[in-house]
Amino acid sequence: MRTLSELFQELGISKVRLAKYLGVSRQMVYNYLELDDINKWPKEKKLLLLKLLDIEEGTDDAVSGIKVTTDYLMAVESRLNQGVKLSSDLDTHFDFKGLNKENQVLLSDITYLLKEKLSEDSNGENYYAILYLYHMLQSIDNVPEIKYIFGYMSKTTGFTNPEEFKFQEDKQFIFEGILYSALTLYNNGGASKSRISESHKRFVKEIEQKNEEKLSRTQQLNTIKIQALKELGYTTMNESNAAEVLEKIADIESRKI
């Protein structure tokens, strides 16, 4: 017998969107879907579900009898979109102009999920996980491997076909193979702390070296900026003189080549 979870999977409805439609947390959706009978749902949520799936109340085994056709899928999607509205807070903080419908839904779902994760953060771990995610998103244009990591995790958790490649296929393929080997070693207990301590030391040393180089470069640029301002007779850099100062900085740097 088909379950509600299987039906929602056929319809392509995520737990996040269903949670927003029902006005509950994502965890509560999981709890509802564990129940073997729709009649065990809270009455208000049950009525919302019946409306979404176009099921008449009191119909026995209605879920199994649903045929997922294109027309039915589009009708459910339409009702879902009408029920899932962006909150006023989201409208206040985000400008959705320029984003297509698919991007708007994705951004809304991510924001809803992040808010839920932070509100459930009893020990502070979710905060740091999301903070690190934010750092990764800031670096994603300069570090293509971040996209490969996201893709790999999406595949291993069952959201994406493992044969799907949305980035540079050859590089993504190689990266996934290497990451799989590393995680297999990790999960099978073949990478104890003592055995990889030297490797981790090299990792830390490399990061520290990069940070030192970045700091050195920042200090160098500040020194050149001060020199440029001095040569031009300015005390600060502002909108009116920015182009001139940047040109002078480039000129000073070229003298040292």
C-alpha cells in the first residue's frame, strides 16, 4: 500500500514545503508521516492535507487510489503554492525581483529551514554549522570543489541521482571518487586520530601560511594606498577620488616590478 511519504515523493513535494503549507516544523511533518492513518493527524492539519490532495473526508484508503497524472500534479502544485506564502519578515529582508519562480521557492525554503534549525539550536552546533555553510557560500566562486562537495552530499543522502553532473563533469567525477574513498576509510575506522595527526598538522600549517600571506598582502596594499594618497595630496579615499587613487595604486605597484 502506498504511503503518504511515497505519494509526496512522486509529487516532488519536499518536507520543507509541506511543513510551510501545514504551518508546522519539518520534524512535525516527519512525525505525521510516521502515522499509519490520516485520521490520527490533528484535525486542522488533516483538513489541510485533504484539501491539498483533493481527498474527500471519510474516504477509505484514498492515498492508494490516487493516480499521479500531469493534471493532478499541476493541481496539487497550484494548491500548494497558494497555501505556502512568504512571510512578511521574508518580504522585508529579501528582494525577490529578478528571481524566477523556482529560485524564489528555493530561497524561501532555505530561509525557512535555516530559521527552524537555529530555533532548535540547544547546544549551539547548528549555529556553527550554518556559519560554516555561510563561509562556504562566500567562497563558492573561487573554490569549485565546494560545489562538488554539495553535489556529493546531495547524492549520498538520496536527493540527487548519483549519475547526475551539473558542474565540470570530469572534475566532479574525480572529486566524488576521491571523497568517497576518504569517507569510506573514515567510516570504517581506518583513519584514527593518531594515524592522521601528521597529515592534520600539515593541513593546519598550510592554512596558517595562507593567512600570513593574506595578512602580508593586506598590509602591503595599505602601505601603497597611504603612499598613493600622499602623492595625490589626499588624506582619505572616497567616492569622488576612488578611481584616481586606484589608478595611482596601480602605478606605484608597477614601479616595483
